Amino acid sequence: MASQDFVWMIGGPQGSGVDSAANIFARACCYGGLHVYGEREYHSNIKGLHSYFHMRISKREVRSRVDFVNLLCTFDAESVVRHVWDVAPKGGIICDEAILNTKIMNIPTLPPPFLAEFQKTAEKKEVEARTVSDLLKDAERTNVRIYAVPYMELLKDIAKQIDEERLSKLTRMINVLSLGISFGLLDFDKAMVKKAVSMVFAKKPRIIVMNMLALDKAYEYVEQEFGGDFGYKLETVQTDEKRILVSGFEAVALGKLLGGCRVQTYYPITPAADESVYLEANEIFDLVQGTSGEEKEGSIVVMQTEDEIAAINMASGAALAGARTATSTSGPGFSLMVEGLGWAGMNEVPVVINYYQRGAPSTGLPTRHGQDDLKFAIHASHGEFPRIVLASGDTEECFYDAIRAFNYAEKYQMPVIHLIDKAIANSTRSCKIFDTSRAKIDRGQLRFQWEKTDRYKRFEFTESGISPRIPLGTPNAVFWNTGNEHDEFGHTSEEPLNRTRMMEKRMRKLELVDREIPIEERVSFFGAPEASVTIVSWGSPKGAILDAMKRLSQEGWKVNFLQIRMVHPFPKEHVSEVLNRAGKRIDVEMNYSGQLASIIREQTGVVMDNYVLKYSGLPMSSDEVYNAIKLILQEKAPKRQVLPHGS
């Protein structure tokens, strides 16, 4: 049968080609006109431990993951053990026939806590699971099809075709073989898959040739051994819509390039480093200029520093010199940056910090999801100074917010913190190609010359709080920067009157931000305004909420959703107005305490009626949100629901 919504998952040890296979799978589906949403999960080691990619494919737009899998594609025994019970009835499992007799308790990478939970689940399901084969037989009893493939035999055939005596050189091709088996079972157009392989390995022509052979071998094997056994078919769709397949960190990087960022500093940290590595790989780029569409070569300087303290201070220096500058980091790195952030606040430096949240505190969960740093971002560094905090909810917002962040920073002369969480950073999504005409550059009061005869006052007292800004080194425009309180020229001053005026000057800019930035850039609203139930959230739960709302609407439930995108300064009047209209208010976020709900109560006095929270390190699925909201609508839910930890 053709599938409207199909879920494919691939799993294996890190370093075995899981990401490459998922990238090819996603691209092939996109070339076939289908929509894609994928989430990448991995451990905090380089090689060996389990990683997987959950890919949702549909003829309609999808924004989140679901809790089932239609086809599980595995490279090793651990992937079968971890995900066998995620496979829906009538689904399928592809595995290496060499792992069938593997004893589950002897798999070295399965930690004792997982094995303990696994045994409890097996007992509850009344499954005697000693080996992988036992598990697969139980899956067959729930109408799941098992496809045990002799990968090594297929590799031997390929080795003969290319005259390669060392089979070990070809084992990396198991990922493409399994990919070919998957697409073969789905009867998907092989031309689309080959196009995707050519794109992914564009700089490695010999690898392309070998992988084409692997694909042909896999399709041939499926036809000979399995025929039309699976029952699902992934059909291509004709579309004229121009789409882009992009991950969250790539969307941020592309937005930065288009938004005029020309200096990026960073110290490697997960998951933020992916963005800087991507920028390094594209330091020289073509940029379309002007109404005539001519192309011009551009460049960005990407600097890896010795630590995060140096990263933010170097970024501030470049911003003072007139460049649009950013630094990217995650929780522990941002913790180190806070003194430099305070210095930037004192000196009204327009620096952008892209803050990729992950599991916390301390080192926490280096490669897992977290949404715990909202209040920290708002209050980081000692004392009070203005900053803007933006929180993107999906890849499109990552792109446009990355551009806006620089405009806000330069127009209002203050640091801007752009919050992205790991679930967005490491998700891959097909979406309508970004509209570059929306990229407007606003550099505020930046000037590149000072021709007045009077001395330049960098921190001049003004009614708006914004002073004329000149880059360091501009002739006739001498000024000083210091971490101390200062006068209009930048000289240290401890005089009470000056201190009072300077504090008020800086903080006055937040009032200006509150008045000038359109509410459409600060919040988003979805659903029927007259609905009596309002969901409030921020960041990555957006996709799961919207997909869950669609299901609820089909069942006759009316719910709307208020997404907070600028969390500081907080749009309290608008939020208060929306929430006071609601009969029931539901807070959905991924931290223990409901940080956004706390801020809403602080700013507006409005208290949430229900909380839907998750803090296991894995993102929310639309199934989880749907089930939680439905329980609330049916008045069967406790005030505080904690979603399942996931797998």
C-alpha cells in the first residue's frame, strides 16, 4: 500500500555511517517530492556507542517525530534490542543475519540500567528474550516482517566486481547496502537514490561508483529474495515548490551569512560546534547582490579560540571594530562567557551569542536535548544591563532569527542571545526555500567617519538611550572602553549622578525595543482565537504541538497555541491579553520547573492551569503532546504531566 506518512529509522554504532545513510535517505525522498522530518540522536563519544536517525516521510508537511517506526534498519545487534518494540504492527526490521544468535546480555555496549529496564519490559510482554533471534520471533508474532540480510556475502560479490581483495575496505558500504534494501522494499525510484548518493559523495567519485554497485546489488537482492513482501510503497510526488533540506545549525549559519556576519568565534562544544564547522567549510561564498541579481563573492572569518572566555571577548573586539560578529556555544561554554557578556553589556557592544541548549547542569548530557537555560540566558552575568533573548522554534525561524539578531544588536547597541535547542540543531527538515528578500540589513546609528569638530562621545546621553556609534580606529573619533562604569567618553567614573544617568540610559533601550519591534516578530499565534484552551510554549516543542493540534482539530477539539519567540524583553501586555481570554492555559516545555510559565507569572500575574513537561534528554513527539493535551481536555490529567522518557 502507498503510505501517506511513513517512518524509517536507522541505527548502528557511531562511526558506522548512520548519518551518511540518513542523509542519503532524506535527500532521495526530497528529490521524490516528499516532505521529510528527521531527528539525530547520538552518544557523547566519537565511535562505538549507539546512534540512530528517526526519519518521518510524508506527502504533507511534517514538523515533528512520532512514537512508532514502520521500517527499522539496523547495522548491529544493539539497534535491534533498543528499538524492536518501537516497530508498529505490519512494519519491518532489516538486520544482518550474522547477529541473529547474539546473546543480548553479552552485548558490551548495553549499560546495566538499560538491561534492567529491558528485562522488566520483556517480562511484562511475556517474552523470553535471550538472543536477538528470540526478539525477532516475538516481533513476528505481532505481524512485523523480518528481513535478515547476508551483508558480508553481498560485499563479497561487490568485491569480485571491482577486483578488490581486501573485504575490510568495503565494510563501510553496509550502510548503503541497508539503504538499498530499505528503498528496494519500499519500491522507491532508484534514480532518486542514486542522485542522492552522487550529491552526498560529490567529492569522492570512486566512492560514488562503489556505492552505485551496492545499491544495484541491494535492489536486486530484494527482488530475488523478498519480492513485494513488505506491503508499503513509498511513491514519488510531482511538485513545483522549491524546497531546501536543512538542519537547524545549517539554517542558523546560512542566516548569519546572508545577514552580514563576517566574524565568528567559537570553542568546540556539542552541539554548537556543528554550526562553526559548517561556516568554516563555507568561508568563501557567492552572494546574490542587488535587484539585478548579480553574484558577488563574500567571506567570513571563523576563529577557533583557546576557550569560551576568549571567544566572547574576541567577538566583542571585532564588533567594536565595526564587523557583524557572533560567537556560538552551549551551556558550559556560555557559563564561562558571562563575565565577557557583562563587559559587552557595560560597553553597549552589538555582539550576537548563538546559544545551543543541551542537557544540564554541569557537563550534563553533552549530546542530548535540553531546554533548561531560559532564565540563565535572561539573567546571565552579575548586575543589570539590557540584552535581547530570542528563541527559535524550528529551522525557518533559525534562519530568519539569525538575521534579525544582528539587526537588533546593532540598532539597539546591546548583546543579543539567540536560543536554539539541541532538538532543532540536530533535526533535519525539508521546507519551502528561504525567502532571501526578507533579509533586510539595519546597522542602526553606525557611522564610518567623524567630521564634527567637537570630541566624540561614544556613550552620549540621549533620550532613546542609543548613542552615535563609530568603529574603533575611526579618525578624529577617540573613545575608551572599560569594564568600569564610565562617563560619555568612556572614562572611568564612580560619581553617583553619572552612575544613575548611565544606568538609566542603558536600560531605557529595553523600553525602546518593547515599543519598536513588531509583536509579529516576538510571538506567533496558531489556531482559532475563540478557542477556550490555549497552549503556551517556546523553542522546539513548536512542531510537536502544531502536529498534535492538527489531530485534535480533526477530532473536533478547539485549541490554540501562543508561541513566545522573544522572551526578553517579555511582550507582557500582548501575552496577558491572549492568556486572559483563555478558559484553560497549558504550559508545554522541556524543563523540570516550567521556566516560561514562571516568567509569565512574574510578568503578567497569569498562572498556568496545567503543565506538560519533559526532561529526559530526548525531544517531545507529537504523539506525546497529543495524548497529554487530550487527557487535559477530557479532564483526566493531573495538573503536572511528565512525559515518558522515550527510547
